[in-house]
Amino acid sequence: MKTGRKKLLIAVVVLVVLVSVVAVSLRHAHGEVTTVQTALAGRQDVVALVTASGEITPKNYADISANNIGRITELLVKEGDRVTKGQLLALQDNIQEGADVDAMRASLKTSEAMYQAQQAGLATNKAEVQSDQATLDQASQDWQRAQHLYEAQLISKADYQTKQAAYETAAAQLRLAQAKVTQAQATLRSNAAGIAQAKANLMRASDVLNKTEFRSPLNGIVTYLPIHVGETVVMGIQNQPGSVIMRVADMSVVTAELQVDESDIVNVKLGQPVELTIDAYGDQKYHGIVTEVGDTAILSSTGQAASSSQGQANQGAKNFKVVVTMTDPPVTIRPGLSCTGKVTTAVAKQALSIPIQAVVERDPSQLNPPKKGAAQAAAPTAQPNQKPEQGVFVIRNGQATFVPVQTGVTGVDHVQILGGLQPGDQVVVGPYKALRTMSNHSRIKVDNTVPKNVTAS
């Protein structure tokens, strides 16, 4: 009895071992089954976007600064007011400048009065010349007549000499009158020069006075007003800027200055459309176009232009300035508002596309199927100096088959497929852990009850 029972026990143990060996062999022969989520390749518009943040800025603005030292006596606007070109905005203490203008204006009037008086004197002198010329003509005729009479011995020598003296006196008188005219003309020219000088002095004094009156150089909005009545402002000297009294921004053309990461700037071009959201206006969408792409990198940490220092380039994160001109800015928009822009860098209409997470890379050595009898061997590993191949895992005959693909425009969640797939192909999109470790021709089980955008760890 004991021998028979022992044999039965041995037979049971052998049977269990055989079953285990068979199960292990079957499992290695057919491989483990991986549960995945899938999606179908289909046609749709694929839009490539570059997203960047920035702020609203006016295309044109002007800082109104002090031109000389003085105290602000009156502010005629407040921050946020709309102003027109030439409108008086503020006044500076100008008693001395006003007095200088009054003095120069009085001096000009004096010079003009002297000029007018000299013009009258010149006219009188010219009349005297005409009178003396007539007297000389008469004296000349009398002298010539007396000369003929004297030669004919009809008059005495005394009478002849009297006529001669009268002629010479008239000639001298004419020369004196002509000299007075010349002198009067010179004085008149001097008075004209004096008037020009007085006008120049008045213009200079008026300019100094005008610089104490601050007017708007353009139509816009007062966006910055740091000065209060009674404060003293100073002009700029050398490298030291003067006091900024206020800033006027022309909001008829509104721009957004975006800070685009250096990895995305190569895709941004002039004329590309941009969708803008402004934090102050919630989810409202606005539009614009790229009108400027900066060439100089800006350090993200400081906002200053990146430059080399002692031969070594700064290795901090860099952005590039991209200016977007808005086509439909709101009426109440203000400079400095934070915004986010989505630049459309490429569009593929009705392109064959798949979810972007389906695209993976594998080294060629990892795609070769294991040799027969090597099921227990470790999965192939990447070999050095091998270029990874881009592709997707397509469901075929219950297996995940790696198919190389060529990609085009990359959108937010889909990528354009230029070659390697057909519409309707079922591709593996998750979970992430399965895509990361999946090998070619793996046996799979499709379970799309879990949302495809859920990433498994």
C-alpha cells in the first residue's frame, strides 16, 4: 500500500511539472499580450502653432521730457485722457522766460520804429537831392550865360565870378545832399539788420518760453504721468536722461510684443496670422499679423539683449521679440496689458494625420524579430552609431507592427503623415509605458474604453 501511494504521489508531481513546463513554453512561444489604445488615421486640417506671451504696446508713442530746469505749475490732463496733436498738456514756471519775450518784442518794435523813421529821412534826403539838382541846373545855365556875356565884354568880371561861385555852391550842395542819401541808405540797412537781429532774439526767447509749455506731439492717450504739480523737473545732460513728464501713446495702431522661444523662432515669418487673447478681456479672441521678427536674442532672465562677455556667450535661456500688429483691437485697450499670441506657422488642409503621441522612434536593431529559440533572451538593445527610425505601430493581424512614416506639419495634437500610412489604418496611441517599451510584432489587445489623452505611467 505504501509503495503504491508513493508511486501515485510521484506521478502527480511529474504531471504538475509537465503542465508548468508546457504553460511556460506556450507563453514564451506566443509572447505576452499588451493592452493598448488606438486611433484611426484620417484626414483633417493640421495647424502648426507657436505660442508665446507678451504685452500690448502702441506702435507710436512719445515721451514728453523737460527742456530746462523749472517747477511744474499746472497739469491740464490726467492719466488715461485722450489728447489731440498740439493740445496744451502742462505748464512750467516761466516768469523769467515771459519777461525775456516781452523785452525782445519791445526791442523789435523800437528797431522797426527806427527803420520807419530812417525811411522817412531817406525820402527827405532824396527830395533835397532833387531840389539841389534843380538849383545846380539853374546855376549852371546862369554861369554859362554869364561866361558868354563876359567874353563879349557885356558884363563885368565881378558879375561873372558871382555866377561862377553860385554854380560851384550849388554843385557842392548837391554833393552834400547825395552824401546824406548814401548815409541814410546805410543807416536804413543797419536798421534792417537790427530788425532781423531783434526778430532772431525774439524767436529764441519765444522758443525758450514755448519749451515751458508742453503740448502733445500726436493724437493719443496719456499712458504715463509720474509728475505732480509743484515738482521740479530737469533737462537731460550727457548720458543722464531728463525728467519724463508724461507719455502719450497713439493707439490707432496697436501692436503686441511677444517673446518667442529660440527653439520656435525659426518657424515664425513676416505676414503670418496670429490669434491673440488679452488677459484683461478674458477668452475674447483678437487677430493680427506678424510685422516684425527680431534678430537679436533677449535673455529671459533679464530682458536684455544677449551678448558675449569676455569671449564666452551667455548660456541663459533666450527669447526673440516678435511684433504683431493687431487688426481688430478693442476701443478701450491700454498699453502694458498682458497677452498671449498663437502664431500660425503652417497649415496642411485635409491632410492625412494621426495623434502626435503615436509617432515614436526605434533603433533598427530593436525592430528585427528575435531568432527562433531565443524567446528567453533579452530584448534587442540599441547599437551605437545607429540612427533611430521614426514610425508608428499599426495594428495588423492582432500584432503591433512598426511602420516607418514621414511626417509634415506638426499641430497641437495631430501630425501630418506624408508617407507610410493609409486612411483608416489603426495606430497605437497609448499608454505611454506601452509605446516606450513595445517591440515590433508585439501581441496586443485593444481597449479604447480609457480616454486616449490619459497617459499611463
